[in-house]
Amino acid sequence: MARAMRVPYLVSGTNEYGSANLGRGSATVALRLARKLLRDGYMDVRVCTPRGRVLQSDELDDLKPPESDMSKGQQRSNREIKKPKKDKTKVIAAAPTRKDANWQPDFGPAKKK
């Protein structure tokens, strides 16, 4: 059996054929649905918020998110600013080494046959 998904906004309305109870996941989608139900002739359209507040059809503007003057790219988020990464020194593989090239390890006298 499929698990039931919990939707935070419940939109309900009544027309001459009965009532409709529809769940939506965000405030903007619930607001759009409530306005569509009003246009389609539904009466007593209500939106129930996740905190339990029931908004009547004349209070739907309270659900609309506040407009901001800044564009989406300029808005600040509430996330913490990350520290800048530490600069790493680049190692060039073709660069000559600083080791003394004349020194060779001594493994002792070689045996001759």
C-alpha cells in the first residue's frame, strides 16, 4: 500500500454538486487553486495553512508572499557564508628537482663471478 503524503495547504470549496477538498504543497499553488475555484463559481472557498489558520476567500491576499525590490540573483540567503578555500601552491612536474644529482646511494661492493 502506498504511503500517504502530507500536504501543508488544504483548499476547500463548495458548489451546487458538492464540496472539494484539495491539498497543495506550497502557498503560491494553493492561492492559485483557490482563485480558480472562485472563478469557477465555488462558494465558501477556504485555505487552511500548515499552522492551522483558516483563510476565507476575502483573506487570500494574506497568503501571498511579500514582494521584494531586489531581483532573485541579488537576494541574500540565510545560509552561512563559506570560508574561502586555502590557496594551494601549484607543483609543476617538469620542473627540475633541487636534489644533488651527483650523489648516489652506496649498496656495498658488487660481487663478480
